[in-house]
Amino acid sequence: MATLTISFTPASPAPANGYRVKYRSVVAAGDYTEVVPAPTSSPVVITGLTGFAYEGTIESNCGGGNFGAAQTFSAVVPLACGETRSESYGGLFQYTFPLIPLNLVNAIDGNTITLNYDVSVRPNKIVIKNITDSVTVVSTGGTNGWVGQANYSGPWGASLSTSLSGSLVFTYNSAKTYVVEVECGATNLANPANDTFSLTLNCATTTTTTTTTTTTSSTTTTTTAANVQYYGLTKCVSDGNTYYTTTAISTQGLVVTFGSTYYKYNSGLNILSATPPANFVGNVTPTGSTTCPVTYYGLTKCPSDGFTWYTSTNPVSSGQRVQGSSFFYVHNPSLNLSSQTEPPRFIGPVTIIAATGCP
């Protein structure tokens, strides 16, 4: 089963009763499931998922039946090595499911990757694509790539009769990113049927080299440790370094977080290594955005009113005096924040004054 992690910018002030988070399958589009107990912070982690594509909403629960404006989200959960998951579609007409990323962490260049599939009677077409080069790697056989059973016409021809299970096999290249595209054919309108498919991803995760030397008294065996896929990141506020995570990322330029720091994914920096590289940050949380957040610089008003004010102008040093449209402010770096939305009490650009502290 899969896990979906939803990151969002918390409300300020925090809502009295946390957040109402609801989700459902994009394909089935049935009733929403509400996360219980109500989450109180970001990220929200939903476990035990059996499908691939999900959508939902996040609302501040202010109490008394009052909720903030709903923020929507959607995500496709990658299929990882060793996982089996399924999806169903009840529509009448031809439908292409959202692309499913393959999580090939620990796979090594040259490994054989096998995707086993089982489909219902209704025709399906399953294709593995290399989206780095925008090419098809391997597709189901059948007629024009379609598998299943049909006594009516479609893209497969006048009728279709193939095995309902099989395997797609390809050789892994760590420089490429792979996804699965599943297409469901239209049903027989005279006898409608739902479409269901399941996928199982099998990957080699280790490589062992054995050298045997025969003498009169001994045998020597050498085992080589497995290489691990590390995904390359750069800080949104660049410091010139490359950072690494083993969290699988399939979208070039995706912004992720580790603690309070934002990073941007660069597939050109990916490496395979048997040992963790320098600047390894562990597991990261995807934001769902390819836009880095803006750094907002924290200010206190002169004289203090007890609030934090923000500007997009970098005052550079702690205690630096700046001038807004009507007031002086002093920069406090400990109040800086990175956010993809404008914070409360944002005063816009300010003028840096050649002085420190309040006048």
C-alpha cells in the first residue's frame, strides 16, 4: 500500500480545531474520505492507499461549523519496487489514466525492471515511457498494443481476445525517468462493464559479485554493496552546493522541503553511490510546486507594536534600520521566513537607512 504526503502553508493564526482534510480517488470520483483525527500541522500523511491518483481539499476548521476557504490538491502516488496496486474506472468511454511515476530507488544501471499487469475483460493498453527523452520504452502486445477481451470494435480492430495478464520488461538507465501510461477502452454499450487493472513492480535492488579462488584449503567470496539512487537538489536560496535525498522525485524542478529549508530538484545532479554522499539531507517533502518560495525579511516597527512586519527587500544585517511608507523598522533575521504566499503585514519594498536600531 502507498503513502500520500500533503504539504501546505499553515494558516496564521492557527485554526482552533486544526484542518479538515478530505481526499478521494481521481478516477473513481466517489465520496470523499476525511482524515481523522483532524491534522493540526503540515505535512499531512495519508497511509494505506491502494490506488494511484488522488485529489482533495484542505480547510481551516475555525470551530462552530465555520471553515476557511478550501484549498485543493491533486497527486499521483508513484509505484515503488515490490508494490502491487490497482485502479478501477466505471465510465463508459475511452479513458487515459493519469501518468504513474515509477519509483526506482536502489535500481542500478543495467538492471532488468519488470512490470507485471492484470487487467479485467475490458480492453486496456499499458505503456512504459521514458519521459526524459519523450519515447516509448515498451508496450503491451496484443492488437495495436491492446489487451483484454472484446466482441465489439474499437482501436484494437473488430474484436479482441488476448491474455488478461502479462509482463513488460526493460533495462534500467539511471539517467532516465520512467512513467506508466494506462489507457482504458470504451465499454460495450450493450453490456457495460467496469475497467480494473493492477500493476506489480519488480526491481533488482542489489548486485553481488562473487569471486571464487580454489586452493588446497580455502574459498574466497567477495560481495559488492548495492548502489543507491540519490536525487540531486539545490537550495532555493543558492549557496553553490549540491544536496542529495533518496526520496524519489519524478518532476524536474519540483520544490521540496527538509525542515524549514526549501530545495529545487535537478535530475542532472542525480548520482548512484554505494555510500551516502556529502550533503545528504535524508527524506524530503514535495511541495507540489516548481516555484521556489520568496524570502520575506522580518521587521519590528519603531516604536514596537508587538507585531512582526515583512518586506521583500533584503536589509542584509541584523538591526539594520529601514524606512517604509510611514514608519521606521528594524531588521530581525530570526523573524525571516520563506513562503509561497504573501505573509500578513507585508509592507512591500523598503528603503535601507545608513543606521541601526530605532531612531
